[in-house]
Amino acid sequence: MPADKKDKKKEEATPTVLKGVYVFPNGDKYEGDYLHGTDGSMDRSGMGIHVTTDGTMYEGEWNQDKMNGQGTLTHPTGAKYEGQFVNNQFHGLGTYTWPNNSAYTGQFVENR
């Protein structure tokens, strides 16, 4: 196959990462990188900040519309997790800090 045809196929297969602000129907807000899903939906992908209506905030990496990679999840109570996420769960090395400032640093597996 000629090189120009290979390059064209590669371009078609690589989605364009966009930046923007999206307010969900429930009032949650996302600001950051995203892709258009095959069904026309917005899939968070890259770096972004998601704030829920109760004040919970995640700032970090997204992949396939899930918290995946390095990030920080802060609760309105003051509790905070900083570390690795896999499929929306604490997974890998991280630090969980309680509102009283006591903390645990270590390995997490599926939120534990």
C-alpha cells in the first residue's frame, strides 16, 4: 500500500482531542479535553476537571470517559485522594487524607 494511503488511514483512525466546557443535565460540570463518541456523546479523554453539584471535584487524567491515570479527588468534607486511578477507582500508589489531616500513603486496589 502506498505511504499516502497508510497516512490517510492513520489520520482517520486517530480522533481529534478537543477542549471545552460541558454542563451535564444534572448540573455537574466538566472542563478539559474530550473526544466525540461514536454515538455523538462527549467522552472525557486527556486532562480535565469534573465538579459535581455536591462539590466533589476530580482533577486529573481521563480515558474512555473514566478517571484513569494520575489525579486528585477532593470531597466537600475535606477528604482527599491523590494518586492513581483505574476505571474510576483508587488503584495504584496514592495518598488518602481524612478531614482531620490524618493520612494513609500506599497501594490501593479497587478503592481499598
